[in-house]
Amino acid sequence: MMIRPFRRLLSPDDASAGGGDATATAAAPAPAPAAAAPAPAASLLSTAAAPAAPPPLSERFPEKYRVLKDDGSLDLDASTGKLLGGYGELSKRFGAGDVPPAAPADYKITVPETMQAALKDWKPGEDQLLQAALGDMHKAGLSQSQVDVVMAKYFEMAPQLAQAKTILTPEQQVEKATTELKSVWKDDTTFNQNLQHAHRAAVQFGAKAGLSFEDIEASGLGNNPAFMRILAAIGPELGEDAAVNFDDSAAQDWQSQINQLRGEKNALPERDARRQDLQNRINALYEKRYGRAPSA
């Protein structure tokens, strides 16, 4: 029962063999056209079709390696030479491993022998600052050999950088000495008085030793709290009217010193802690010469 219809699709002649009305069959209206079927997917057979034509040779050369003639056409020989030179250099770099690793964590950090004892507990992989820096180097495309150079220079400079952290600027030295002395000389009046006593003693004893005040300043003792406390203890013993011999061998001319100190003070911002120190020195010079502080 199922075979006749299937055979009828295969052969129209089977319609008469089966006793049917062939004329009626032929006169039957044609069915409505079916919707267009989608194009079949590419088959294995279709892969044998000729491939699309490649783009022109001039377009296949990377732009940075193209050399054009005067008429705008590609200079094949020059472009080929330039291309081979570029890829030859790249091949050498790849062959030497001169390319960035896959990830920043793949960089190898070599600690110099001179620093291995000090850094024996250091774990580069757990150092967040180092890993962040290696991440930046990786983004910049640094190879292992380039990172080796950077790290070698860092390890060379590290001791100097660590020492630099302990060196205070002149402003920081004044601030540090002020803080330490104010922990002993509690109120401003005591602090200023002792500062004047210390300055008086430094000038007078420096003069006897053939040292100018500038020599004492250059020694760094002007910010040494222990030295200043000793001078402050000696200062009152010298007397308020003790004179200082302002000759060329011990210090500058009195007026020159005043002018210099005032110039330094006026050059500083209003809130700079050094202004008070400079004013104390000016006051001390006036007291030694006139027995009083300068008028405002």
C-alpha cells in the first residue's frame, strides 16, 4: 500500500499502470509554488571549487615594508629586501628569547650575590610593589634580558636610595631639632630665651676658636639638640653685656651679618619655622652690641 505512491513519485508512467485516469491526472491544476528553500550548506564537493583570487602583491606586503617607485607602483626588490631584513631581525630575537614572557609573573628576578644575605627572606612573587612594576614592564613589551638590566641597576642603586631616606632637608632638620628641644623647653618664652643663650655662646666661643658663625652652621651643629642644650646652659654665664670681637678672623662685620640674616628671613614664607631662628640670631647680635633687642 505504501509502495505505489512512492513509485508514482519516481515514475509518471506508473499512473496508467495502476488503472487511474491519466487525463484527469494531467489536467489537474498545478500546485502553488513552494517558498524558495535556503541555499544548501557548503558541501565537501564544493571545497574543490577554485579559490578566490588573492589580493594584489602590493597589498599583501605589510605597509611599513612597502617601497614604492616614482610612479606609485610597488618596488618588489626593495620591498622584499626590507621585509626580509625586518623578519630576519625578529627571527633573531625570537631565537634568543628576546621577547616578553606570557605573563608578568614569568619574569625571573636574579638577586646579586652581594645582596642575597640581606634579602634571603624576600619573596619577589609576594612583593606587590615589584609585581606591579613588572606588570608595567610587561605592558611596555620588555623582554627578560631588558628586565634583567633594569633590576640590576635597581639593586645597584637600592642602598643609596635607602640611605637617601635618612637624609633630611634643611627644613626637616630645623623642624626635628625644634620638636626635640620643645620637649625639654616646654613654653615659647623658655624656648626662645634658651635659643638666644645658645646662639650667644656659639658666637663667643666660636670667635675664640677662630670660627665664624657660618663655620658652625656648616658643621651641622646648629640643628644638634644636645649641642644647643649645652650652649644654652653656658650662655647665661657669659653675661648679657659680654662683647664679641667682630673682626675679620672670627665673623663678618656686624652690619653685614644683620643684613644677611634679615635678607634670609625676608626670603622665607611667613609660616616657615626658620624665620624665628633667624630673628633670634638678629636679636642676639643686637643684645651683644646694644644690650637690647632691635625695635620692631
